[in-house]
Amino acid sequence: MKKYVILCLGVLLFFQAEAQKNAIEPFLGTVDALFKQYAENKKLPGVAYGIVYQGQLIHAKGIGFSQIPRNMPASPQSVFRIASMSKSFTSMAILKLRDQGKLHLDEPASKYIPELKGQKLVSQDGPEITIRHLMTHGAGFPEDNPWGDRQLGISDEAFSAMLKKGIQFSNNPGKTYEYSNMGFALLGRIIRNVSGKTYQSYIQDEIWKPLGMKNTYWEFEKVPKGSLALGYRYINNEWVEQPMEHDGAYGAMGGMLTTIEDFAKYVAFHLSAWPERDEADKGPIKRSSVREMQLPWNLSGINPMSKYPNGKMGMSVSAYGYGLSWTQDYAQRRSIAHSGGLPGFGSQWRIFPDYELGIISFSNLTYAPMGAINMYVLDSLISSVKLTPRAIPVSTILKQRQKELVGILRAWNQAKKSGIFAENFFLDYFPDMLQKESDAIFKEVGDMKKVHEMIPENQLRGSFQIACERGEVEVSFTLTPENPPLIQEYHIRILKKAQD
């Protein structure tokens, strides 16, 4: 019977997924039009973009040129430099080494980089820099985008000499968020020193190859010339080609070059980490480690009145994970993203894990602001198509306690005998008062007609609605962490009355 129920649920979810995928198809023409207009408005020489949904690159196109002198069209196969979008690969490599027991995130980074020992902090009582500080832009280094961009190709020897001369700190480690390319260059050094490989080789062997990323590179000279997107600035009403930087010690912060088709495989892997489930791990790192990357580890901003590309206003909260940014937007939706910018290039990717949806866009204009169009497209797609987030599965114990609780709602005098309530419950709630509350509510809405399914908040908390003769009632409850879980908190209220 259990296998039959699981099979039926699987079939139902499959048809729901297919229905949502079919609903997206008509919107893809709008996606093309939005990108075309954005490229024209921002004077982007070339753009490549793709939509990833339910683990597949379902739509990808190019606009303009990857190489202007040769009139080479930009396409999903064009190789663009993606700059700081590289950072999450560096973090993923660190987590793989952590999962293998070769390092710990809260160890001093100086354990693996001797040049960091004895660095002079802002004050003598500052803590040591940890690997986690480096991964979350919390090491106390100053924001260094313009300068850091120009360090991409420096040698390991030059980087070591820089460290030996001493690092200047804007804050003590662990105090606040401040974006640092140096921090990720140091993570690249840690990967080398711990694995015995260059960070380039380690990431290629341990992440790119398992994901099938065959058209991704560290050095632009290794890219087939017909595939490479050249970078430009828009100066005096014309696009001026920019010199390409070579790979070097700073590449761990932003040196990757790739295609939409290749990067979509990485995006799909991030989306595949959800939902949490029992099946075996199949990726370069564990699903739990991918989810860990996407958590908000270091708060970076709260804006009570963020203005979104579609004109909507609302609160947004942002934080940094491990090589990834985290945002909760005006609609309480969680998204994960990272932009990239170097002389000649601008890019961004964003995923809404709960919607199984992601977007990638690259341009070959210096610091092209691709984040705005990506958010606009995804927000418009979700709203227009009316995509719904993935439902949290209802745990067996929530279903059981729901059924037991429904049997008590009209007869609280039987509650103490039921055995479903925790030891605190009748010290905080009193059967006679619960009975009066219940009687008053059902007097207004009438007898129960239908009990709807649980709406879980998590495995041990949720709510459900009851359709009554003259309205709707909502019941919510929370279970304890003991085994078996018991009801520790309970609320009931009229959700809707017939005359409303």
C-alpha cells in the first residue's frame, strides 16, 4: 500500500511539473524580448542567456556579437569570462576538502597559509582569520574590486611576496561583511596547499569533470578562438576592445571562462540539492554541503524599501553564504545568486530553489549590470505564469497528530487521556478554557464538513483548515523534539465566515 501511495504521489508530481513547464513555454518569447530591449538600452555588444527549470536548460539564446570585428554572433556556446561567478566554485572545492576531513572551516587560515601568521590586525584583541571568514567576506579586508580585478594574473611568488609585506585591514576579522577578492585568492592558496594540486586543477578535476563541463577554462588562450567572447568598453559612442587578463594566483576569485550551456549544468546541480531527501548523493559534493553554501552566513544588508526592476517596492534582506549571495525579497521568496564583473565583462546567475528555477546571463561589456534583467525576468516569469513553490512534504507524525487533534477539538474533556500532548501543554492551556474557545468558534461557523490536508512549515510544525457550514477555521500546532513528538503549542481561529 505504501509503495502504491508513493507511486501515485510521484505520478501526480510529474504531471504537475509538466503542467508548469508547459505554462512557461509561452512566456519564453517575452524573455527574448526583455533581453533584446535590455541589450539595446545598455548598449551591450553581446549577450548570452539561459533559463534552467527542473534540472534542464529549457531555453538559451544569444544577442549581438561575441567578437565585433568578425561579426561573430553571441550564442549559448560562446565562451565568456564570468569573473566573480567563479567564487562559488572555490567555496565548493573548500567544502569538498572539508567533507574529506582535510580541513575545518573554523580553523585559522594561517594553519594552511604560513604567510598569514603574525599579520597586524586593527587591534591586538582581534580574532584570527578563519577559513569561514574568507568564504563569507568576513576576514576584515577592505573592499577591493577595482584593484583586485587587476591582480588576476599575478604569479604565486608575487602573491606570497604581497602577503609577506603585510595585509592592511579595514576591520577586525568576524566583525562585518566587506567584499574581498583577496579573501578568495587566499582560499585558492589553501586549496593548493591542502590538496597538493593547483586550485585550477582541483576544481577542474573535482567539479567541472563530474558535472560534464567540457567547455570551461581558466586561461583564455586555451579557448578555441572562434568560441571566445572578447570584452569591450563603450567609450565615445563606440565599443573599444579590452585586453584579456591571464590566469594567475588571483583566478580563484574570478578567472573562469565558460558557456551558458556548461554553466547551466552547475546551476542544475545547485537546484538539485533541494528538497532534502534520502536518495544517494551523486554530485561532486554532498547535497547537504551545497545547501550549506546557500545559507545566509554573513548579513550584508537590510533595505526596508527596495525597488525592484518591475517597479515593486518592499523590504529585502541580503547576506553572503559561501561564495554566493542570499536574498529574501519583497514577496518573501528566497533566491541565491552571484554577479561577476571584470574589464570587458559582466554576468550574473540567480536561482529560486523553491521554484526549481534559475537564470544565467553573460555580456561582454565592462561590468555589465546583468543582475537587474535577471531579477526582472524571473520575477515576471513567476508572476505571469503563476508558478508555485515546491511543497514541503508532510511528515507522518504531523498527519497523525492532526487526525488525533481533530477528534478532540469538540471534546477537550478527553484531552488529558489522549496521550498526544506534551507535559507543558496543560500548564499553559486549560481544558475548560479550550472548550469554551472551541464552542464559541464552532457556534459561529457551524459543524465541521471537511478537514483539509496539513500545510507544513517543517517536519514538526504546521497548520490545517477545516471547512464548516458557515465558514473556515484554521488550526496550527507545534510538536516537541522528544520521541514520539507531542503537541506543545496550539492555536485555533476563524479564518473566514460565510457572510464575509
